[in-house]
Amino acid sequence: RKGWQSRMNEIKKWSLECRAKDAVEVLNKRKFDAHYADTAEDAKKMVEKMLPEGAEIAVGGSVTLQKTGILDLIKSPKYKFIDRFTNKSWEEELHKYRLGFLSDVFVTGSNAITMDGQIVNIDCTGNRVGCIGFGPKKVIVVVGANKIVADAAEGIKRAKSVAPMNSKRIHHNNPCDETCRCEDCTGEMRVCNVISIIDGCYKFPGRISVVVVGEELGF
């Protein structure tokens, strides 16, 4: 039994690795700066090499950044972290979101990347997708191979399918928090307000680095 399970894990890892490397190749053709990382620890080391010491860094809300330890890395004294997580008011939080647009580096996860070479996300407020598209001098997207999809339509479908988990994670108390499915809600705390598809990095080649990890990470 143990040998069988080990073999199944090896095959699953091989599948994730193949998909990740294929995605990296396509992303680089679309002028992203894409890299393959075999493990979460490898991804953390790769991101650390991309971060200039003393850089002002903002982040998007991301389970992947937490799981890989990248968020803890960014919080170190080596960098000037725009801490969006400690705020006394909603106005202060919004101010930090706006500061992110002027940061040296914006680091985030992603809801999906496609085999067409696109980055697909759905946001509540829009600061994350806004910063990916324009603003920060450098963007680093870290994504597990479990988030690789065929095309943008599948990416949007995937993002909506995990939205209930993200809503529940950040205590937004939407209807999907109870049903675990999209209810197309209309409340202020709706998490599916802004859809973004980054179709290429041709205007600023290499501005967006994408680290694709051969593991399952995040929602």
C-alpha cells in the first residue's frame, strides 16, 4: 500500500511539473519573465533573488504567499513592507492599497494562468488586479501548477469556483460562505467585482515575473 501511494504521488508530481514547464514556455513567448520552481521552498528562494534589498514592497491577499513563506520573507527588515494587514480603519487600508500602485515591487498569487499565456484573476476591491496591470515597477506572480487552465474562460470559471473559499477565509459573510457556490450576490462585500485578464507583457517586457511551482498551492 505504501509503495503504491508513493508511486501515485510521483506520477501526480510529474504531471504538475509537465504542466508547469509547458506554461512557463508559453508565458515567456508572451514576454512575461516566467520561471519554473520545483517546490514551494525553491519558489521562495527564487523570489528572494528578485527582490532588491531596501525595496518598497506591496502584496496581494494570497494563501500561496503564506504557504510558501514568501510573505514572511517580505516582512523582514531587509525590505520596506507596505503592511496591508494591520489597519485601524477601512480608510487606512485603502490608503495602503493605493500606496501599492507606487511600490517598487508588487508580489501576489493568482486565481489562474492559462496555457494561452494569460493571467486571470477576480477581485473584490480591484487593488490586486490593478497593480498587476499597471503601477508598481515590478510584479511577481507566484502560482501553483494546480491553477493552470486551458484558456481565459476556464480561468474565470475556476476563479469563481474558489471564490466562496476566499470569501469565507476573509470573513466577508457573503451567501456563498454558507452554500459554497456562487450566488451572484449584490452585497458590498461581494468578492467577484473585478475580472482581469493579462493577455501579455508586450508593453513592458519582463515587468511581470511569473513563478510557476510544480506543486498544488493556494485555493
